[in-house]
Amino acid sequence: MVLSFLCSCDRALDPAREFKKVQDDFFRGNLSRAHRSAETAYRFYSGQEQEWAWRFRLLDSSILLAMGNNQEALSVLNSEIPSDLSRTDLALQHKILVATAYARTHRFDDADKTLMGPIQQCQTTDCPLAGEVSKAQGILQLERGDFEGAERHFQRSLGFGRLSQDLYLQSCALLDLSAVALQVEHFDEAITWSDQATQVAKGIQASVIMEVALGNLGWALYKTGDSERALALFLEASASARRLGDQVSEVKWLTTSGYVYVDQGKFAVAEDLYRKALDLATKIDSKEDILNAQISLAFVSILDGKLDLARQYSEQAIVEARGDGNRVDELYPLLAKGQVSARSGDLPEAEKTFVEVANDPKVDPSLKWEAQHELANVYAAEHETVRASETYRTTLVTFETARSLITHEEVKLPFLGNASSLYDDYVGFLIAQGKTAEALNVADHSRARTLIEGLGQLQKNESVLPTALDAQRIARSAGGAVLYYWLGQKQSYLWAITPQKTTLFQLPAASEIDTVVKRYRKALEKPQEGIESQNPDGIALYRMLVQPAQQVIAKSPKVFIIPEGSLNSLNFEALLVPDPKLHYWIDDTTIANASSLRLLGSSRPSARTRGGKLLLVGNPVAATPEYSTPPQAAAEITRIGEHFPAAGQQVFSENRATPAAYLASNPEQFAYIHFVAHGTASRLSPLDSAIVLSRASTDDDSFRLYARDIIHRPLHADLVTISACQGAGTRAYSGEGLVGLSWAFLRAGAHNVIGALWDVSDASTPQLMDRMYAEIQNGKRPEEALRLAKLSLLHSDNAFRKPFYWAPFQFYTGS
């Protein structure tokens, strides 16, 4: 997909007021008005001043190209420039625009011929339009699929823009560089280029550039697995493009929005968007966008079971791509063709096609691992188990190598979602072969990757292929049993691991589990929900998720849950055990959550004895009307402080409870860190989740302790407690679990963290925390102390016995 923006080749050569006004409209994205004004001015000056007439004519053609009206632009440019202007910059600009229009309509030979003169002229003289020539060359190479050549030319254009201090040319070149980076799947670079383009464009109010940068950022997020944030950006960019009359971009954001709806299973919505994109692309004669729409329609037709229609669209796209001589664009419809063959039962033809795509030297990484994944599935279907196993592993290498190139932590977090179906198929394949231990190794390889890497716990080569784990040793070292969950599209699995053995159980598909989890979680958030309701979902989830392994783990004093997907938002302590008498599972055992077997194996036991310094932060002064001081915050701080000697605690309360105070406190020196404040959980950007404290300055954000700042202050704490709403977060990433404040403290190095899954009660929480710290000072481990504190509420004779009051707090064990 080419996500690029065509900038004007006009550089305000005359300061005349009317021309400047039209040009400003163009730069600021008022494309329709700028087009009308330029057209009117051209007609007016054509009978009076030839040079002025051509200036407006060329400006109008630039506007038309920006709007995606390529053929209309060629019509405007069709006339030869008058002979008395043939030695001016207008003649050079005319050729640059004609060549660009040819490139957009994939008349590549014509574009080459037209650019020959400008290239030679700008190599031998001091050429004021050298940056525009380089840009036109870049567009031509981008349309051809020569991304290396395109990047080289756009870099030169950027250099000319900086040399001449031309902010418009700079912003366009930066945006074009982001387009190239997206094509070669260098997502960190794409985000950086897009951000820089936005910053430069803001200075000159270049609305179209900012709109396209927004969409390009969405594309980078989508390709790294963050489709939820991507969709929001695509919809915003699409609305902006429609408002500005930027049809070139509008068709792209229609298509990319469709990709997200496909991922959500909304095939009819996606197909409708693709058809609209195809109609609009055909109207403006955008060859690249026509091809993208055809390919998209082929893929959605496959998913919707319309194989004949998918075959038709893929064959049309292959013909279009071959006609342009663009091998890169041909590979995607070839993949679709292979998928049609595979789903039609023609496995030999599918194998041949997938091999062709995977081995092509021009294939990009994501398409390569898709083709390899499809090939592995074909081998599995043909019962060629050795070749299937080898190909699954090869696919993992391709994917993990691409992932290793990403350095932005926030980009890495969702990236594993791109391989969720790959891991699911590979795990299912290994289990079908009876290789349950190897399947567990592969499953765990996909878990907590960003967290493990951030903690520096990856050994050499571990980032590429799974390594063997001694699951029984890990359970023995942790001091309990492990329930390891894998939620698959067709089949889910549970590994019950004890120091003696590992047992595999089959569970229903993820969709069935998710439905019940969602209903029960919603019930638990109601203060009136209690055991007396005999909630059927609480019983069903216990029978579904725990009962199969009940006999295996019966003698374990502690159970570690390694959840996946929707299970990350479920507190297993609140599951209802039906026999012999209905009760919550917390009555039977101590339960803790872990992110992966590897992390659980590297964790050290929490301190049993008294001692260790306490950092207590809370009872903040209300920073805004929205975040008033929690009514019982002062009481909670007082009660917790009573469990530690005065010399062994540092307290930041009221005005002193600021993010800056925490960050400057050397938090690595404390064994216990406790926050009493409001919390916010950002779903779209989880590292923007924050603890709301007192305002430290007039800066709008000085009262927010962000998760992104927390991770950069190394910790050694035995326990961090976030006594705040939604401290666990609301966004679960594939393999990584819930990412928010709890994840951030684990990432910083905390050994254990307590965070809330939903809003906590100001009435019951001080009592719960008071009892927990009393048990810690009596020598209990933090997870045991939290359980005893919860049981004290559960078995009370007041409203606090309801799970709403004790169940939101989840215990997470880290490294």
C-alpha cells in the first residue's frame, strides 16, 4: 500500500497577493476552494498576462494532483508551454508535474522520458526546483515499488528543503519518507517520520499533510497489531480527507478501516468500505488504490466463504499488477489465490503458490510470514508432519526477526497480535502430534515477551525460537501448582503443572469462554452481587476452567494462574465452587497471577519477615474537579503507616504527593511501595495510564504519574500496591496480558504488584489494606496476606462480603 502525499511544485515565485492567497488555501488543505480560485484566475489572466496565466495553471494542476484527479491534471497540463516561457522555471515545473501525473497513472515510460530533461538541468546548474525534481523521482520509484530508490530521492528532496528553508517541501518529504518506511515495514522509522512531518506541517497549517500523517501513524499501529488505536486514527483521517477534498487519502483510509473491521469479523462492513474505495479509486484513476481495493475484496471474500468471487478479484489484481510490471503488488493477490486453492481443497496448487510468494526476493516480512504460515498449514493438512514442523519454525524465525527490529516499547506491545493465529496453529499442530511439552514451550514463548525483554531476562537466541522449559521445576520453585491457559480460535487448552507432572486438558474455543467471562465480570462489578445469587456463570467458569484439573492440583497450597485473552480480566478467586457446599474458590487456596512460565521461574520468594522500608504516596490534593481527594485516603495512609516504624517509612501526602516526589525518591530503595489515590486506565494507549496525584506545577500533566514514566525507574520492591481504581489496566495485548499500571511496575522490576481490575470502594479498601499489612508484619508472604485480608471481608457480616469489595484486587507475581 502506497501512503504518500503529492506536494505542490510551486514555490511562490511571485509575491502577488491573489496567487499567495490561492497557494495558502492549497497548503492549508482547502483544496476545492483553491482549485476553483486557481481555475478562475487562469481564465482571467490568460487573455492579459501569459506568465501569470501559466503560474495559476500549474498551481491548479498541483491542486488537482493532490486531490487525486490525475487525468484532469493531465488535461490541464496537456498544452505545451509558450516558447517565450520555455527557458523559465515554469517550463521546468510543467515537466515535473506532467511526469508526476504520469507516475500516478502508472505510465512509467512516459514519466521517465518527461523527467530526463529536468534531471539533467538540475544536475548541471543551480536549480531552484532541484527538491521538486527529487520528489517527482521519488514518487515514480514509489509507484514502481522501488522503495530503496524512492527513499534515496525523498532524502535528497528533504535535504533541498532544509537548505532552502522551505517548510512545505520539508513536511512533504518527511511524509513521503514515512510512506516508504511503511512499505518496507520499518515501523519505528515510519512513526518518527510521521511525527516530524506533523510538527513541521503545524507551523504552516498544512492540514492535508497533518491528515495523511495521522493516517500513516494509524497504518503503522495497525501493522504492529494495535488495530483498536489504528481504527480511531483511520476514521479521523478519513473524515478529515473528505472535508478537505483529499480523495487520494480518503480512498486509502476507507481501505485501511476495512482491514480493522475484517479483524473484528465484520466482513459485510469491510466489504462495503472496500467497494466504496474501489469506486472512488476508479473515479480518480488511482492505479495503486484500485489494486489495493481489489486485493482487499479478494481477502474478505475468502473469509466470508465467497471463493468464486475471491478468485475473480485476485485474478483481476494479478493482471493489473503484471501490467504495471510491479512484482511487489503482484504478491498479495497471489497469496489470496493460494488461499482460495487451499480452501477449495486444491492443496498442491496452494503449496506451489505459497512457496512462490514466500521465496520471492521482493516479498516484505509480513507477507513472507503469512505465506510461510499458510504453507505450514498446507503441510499439516497433507500430514507431512516433518515439513509442517520445519515450516512453522521457519515462520516463527521470520516473524520474530521482524519483531526484533522494533525498538519502541509501545509499538512492540501489540506486535505479537500479528502472529496470534500462527502460534495458535502451531500449538494445535504439536498437540495433535502428542507433543504436549513442546506445545507448552511454544505457547510460553509468545507470553510476556516485552516484559521479559525489558527486564533483561532473554538469553542468546531466545528471541527467535522457543527453548525448552522445565515446567515441573518451575512449579516446585514457585511453591505451588500452575494453571496455564491457551485460548484458541477452534480449541483451547489448559496445562495443569505440579512439581510431579504436567497434564493437558482440552477446553472450549475462546469465543465460548469469552462470552461467559464477560457476563460474570459484569456481574462482579455490581455491589449487590453475592454468593447467595448462585450466579450460574461463576459456577460454569469454575467447571470450565478449574474443575478439569481439580484432582491434579488438589494438594497444592498455592495456585498460579497464567491467563490469556479475556481471562486476564477475571479474578479466579471469585469463581464459584459448587461442591460440597457453594463457596468462592478463594476459600480453598491462595491464588496469584503470573505472566509466563519463564518469568515465574525467575521470580524469587517474597520476604517472610518484618523489615524493609515503606514508601507511601497518596491522599493527594484534588488536581481537578474530576479527581477529588479519595474520602478515606488519609485514614488508609495512617493505618498502613502504623505497621512500620517511623524511621523505616517515607510518606508523601497531600501537597507533597506528586509524581515528581515519587520519581525523585530513589524508589529502588524501598521494599514496599503503596499508592492511595485515583487511577486512570487508558485503553487506546495503556502506557498513558496514570496514578492521579497532587499538582506539582502549572503544567497540565504535572499531577499524573504515567505508566511510561514508571517503567524508567528501576525497582527492587517485594510489593507495590496500587490502591486505586483500575490499577491493573483495561487493555489486554496478545501474549502480554493486561497492560497498565500493574504491568508498568512489574516492568520496572517490582517482584509483586497488587492492582485493581475495576473501581475500588473507598469504604472497604482501608480495612482490607490494614489487615494485609498486619499479616505481612506477622511473617506472611504478600499473596497470603492479601488472601487473609480478603477472607476477613468475605466472612464478615456486612456488605463487604460481596466480591465487589474484595475481588477487584489482583495479585501479580513478577521477576
